[in-house]
Amino acid sequence: LNMPLRRVLKTGYMTTGNVDQKDGAVISYLHKLQEHRRVCVEDGRYEEAKATAERLASLRTQQVERLRQGLVANQARELEDVHKVFSEESTKLAKLWRGRVKEYERSFARSVEEFRALHQEQQQVLIDQMHTKVQNPRPSKTYLHQRQFEGRLAKAQEYTRAAKVRLAAHLRRQEDEQEAQLLHEADCTVRLAKLTAKQQVEMEALLQRGARGRDELEIKRLSEFEKKTLRFKNVIMELQSLHKLEMVQLENFLDGQVQAGKAVPLRDGEAYRRRRDALSNTVV
């Protein structure tokens, strides 16, 4: 991206102040006609001088129009080429940004999926714990009291009563285990609910960060396009300014006619060339 305009901004004779060979040949011929007219006047050949003057005027008119049309055509092509470069570079930049946005979306989607997988793994740990049987839950006071009473009855050889108390203690132990399991599952349920709420907050925060990142990316994209468009507008303004200067120089050249096959120099030709060079090195 951002290729210099050197490849489309050509250096013409208006940049150097020199005419090309075709112009030089025509101007040399005009110069000869001018000299021939002067000789005819000195020799008194006025009819021939008149014909030469008319021929000279006709050729000058043709030369003026040809040079003017040629410069206008070159300037039009130059502007068209600059517009083409801007269009090509804008297309490349748009493609580049589409790739950036696509890559961002892919990366963000991976982050969301990884986050969801982590959340599921965390939830599964609690679910597995919930379904795990509580081992050796703490016995209740009632169960401990019944076992102590059973022992005293056995020592007193009241075996029938001791057997009944033992059965009751066994049933109490089962109830204790069931209560412990229910409490364990309830605790896991609460912890799972808290974890789910925490994960939801985390996911919302991640999605918000993704949205902010997307907005920042769009702001950068718009900023880059705005800068490119501004550079292009500045290039067009500078090029049009140089074109006006070139046209003024051409008019001065045509008004002054021929001087050894060279154009009348610009008053500040070096500044003009520096502006041309700077414009050629500009990127859009």
C-alpha cells in the first residue's frame, strides 16, 4: 500500500524548461521563416515578406494551439492517473481492513469458545461433586446416644431390647447419611448457582471487551481512510496548482515565441521542480 505517485507523474519539458525534438524542429523552422521575412523586408521584397509573415503567423497559431492542447491533454491524463492510483490503493486498503476485521472476529470467537469450555469444565467439577456419595458423614447425637444405650443393655444381658435399639440406631444412621447427602447436594447446588452467575458476569465482560475492540478497530479503519482521502485531496490541489503554473509558463513561452529552442525560464524554476519532486514522492 501507499505507493509513491512517481510511477504516474511524468516529467515533461515544462519541468526542465526544454522543448522536445519535435517542438524544436518546428520552432527552428519558425525561426528561419522569421529571419527570411526580415531579409525580404531589407531587400524590398515586400510581397514575399508578406507571404512569409502570413505563413509564419499561421504556423505560429498552429504551434500555439498544438502545444496548448498537448499540455491540457497531458494534465488531464495525469489527473486521471492520480485518481486511478487512489482508487487502486483504496481498494487494497479496504481489502486489508476486511482481512484485519475477519482475523479479529476469528480470534475473538476462539476466545469466547475457550471461555465457554473453561466454564463448562468448572461447572462439571461441581456437578461431579454433587453426584458423589458422602463418605462417613458425621453421626448425629441421637445415633451416638442409641449406640451407647445399646451397649449398656448388652452388658445388662437385655439382648432383646438391645437388638431393638440396635435396629433403631441403624435406621437413624441411614437417616443421617441421607440428610448429609441432601446437605451436600444443596451446598453443591448453591455453589453451582454462584459459579454460573460469576461466569455470566465474566462472559458479559468478555463480550463487552470484544465490542470495544471492534469499535476501536472501526475507528482506526475510518481514521486511516480519512487520512488517505485527505492526502489525496491535498495531492489533487497541489497538482492542479502546478498545472496552472505550467499553463502560465506555456503562455509566457508562446507569447515570447522562440529563443534558441528553449522556453522562457520560470522565475523560480528550482522551487517548481522541488514541488514536482515532492509531489512525485507523495503516497496516497
